[in-house]
Amino acid sequence: MDMKDCVFCKIVAGEIPSFKVVENDLVFAFLDIHPANAGHTLVIPKRHAENIFETTEEEWLAMSSLIWLLSAAIEKATESDGLTIKMNNREHGGQDVMHAHVHIIPRFKGDGVVKPIVQKSTYKGDEAHVVLEKIRKAL
């Protein structure tokens, strides 16, 4: 995607209005306009990066630091019972806006927000060992 067409890049540039929570040199946080619950916040790198794989280590650390700080503030401000922090990457990972972003979603008992991941299988035979070795080799 060309960053000129990216809705999040337009938000960072001020071309589209947003409910900005906070920003610094590398990252920008704003309220989601279609929140799962009030206080649902998105944290994005200011530079266009389509997903986690395109963020720099510096951007990812800045995002993580801000997510950590905002999580406590959002839970306190919304008096929520918990938080969901999630990031979808690529189309088949559930990503719908192709600019890296992390959701911080305040959660309330009985809020009806669906769990992000449903466990539906277990490892068969030696499968866990095989995938573990593949991950370790990829590091």
C-alpha cells in the first residue's frame, strides 16, 4: 500500500481528524473510532510500516513502551476489569488496516467482546518438538 492512501498515515499527518491520546517522535496513539469498548486505543508507528515485520526495532520498542504506559492509564481511566492487547499481522492474521497497529481494549465482565483467539487443537505426536526446533533455528 502506498502511504499516501494509508488512513493511519493521514491521521498522523493531521489530514484526518482523530482523538489523539499521546504521541512522541516515533509513535502515535489515538482512540479507535469503532471501539470494542470505550477507551479502545490504537498505538501505531508514525512512519508507515505495514506490519510488525516492517517496523524497526527502535519503533517496536517505542510502541511497546507506550503500550505499557497506556495500559495502566486506560484501565484506571475506564475502571475496566481487564485489558486485551492485540496485534494482527497480514491479511490471514486478521489485519484490516495495512499500517502496523496494536489495540489496547478495556474489558468488562460480560461485555460480550469475543476472545481474540480460541484454542481448538493440541500438538500431535512430535509436532511440538519439530516446530520448536524450527523456531529456534529461525532465531
